[in-house]
Amino acid sequence: MAMAIATYCGGTAVRLPLVVPPQLLQKTAREILQTSGARTYVIDSLRHAARPVGPQGVNELRLRNGRIVRDGIHTRLTDMRLRGKYNTAWDRWVAEHGRDRIS
């Protein structure tokens, strides 16, 4: 599993990708959310898109009542890289989700 963290350090936005074993994903996400309050995203199950058994694609993790929930952004990596009618994929992301959704 891969996890991405977006937080602020010294007044500048910092984005950190982490590779975490599945058995430690919930614990790592909980510690990050409790200590820094950073936005946390997880890339779930890219291998079995034809047989969805659990969460798929990119999901934002949040802390609710002490539990980790997949809430907020739900998208696929393919959707993140396609630009559609916009000049760049980033322009499309900002138009659909807003600039503050990733940083």
C-alpha cells in the first residue's frame, strides 16, 4: 500500500509519499492524523480493478471518533492524470476539487 501525506512545515507545503505494509496502514494513518492533522491519502488495490473486493483507487483518510474512515476525495489514478478539456491535468484537478484539496 502507498500513502501520501500533505502537510505544512515552516510555512511551506510538503508532500511525502510513504510505502506502508497493509497491516500497518491504519495505525500509521491514525498517528499522522492525530499528531499533525495533515491530509492523508491512500492508494488502494490497483491490481484487482476487475474484481473490486474493497476500496479502489485514491481515497482520502480522515479521523472520525478515533477511527480511520475513507472520506473526502475518492478518485482513480487514471482520472488524476487525464486532462480532458483542460490544458493540463492539474488545471482539471483544480477546477473539479479546488486548489486546497491536495495541499
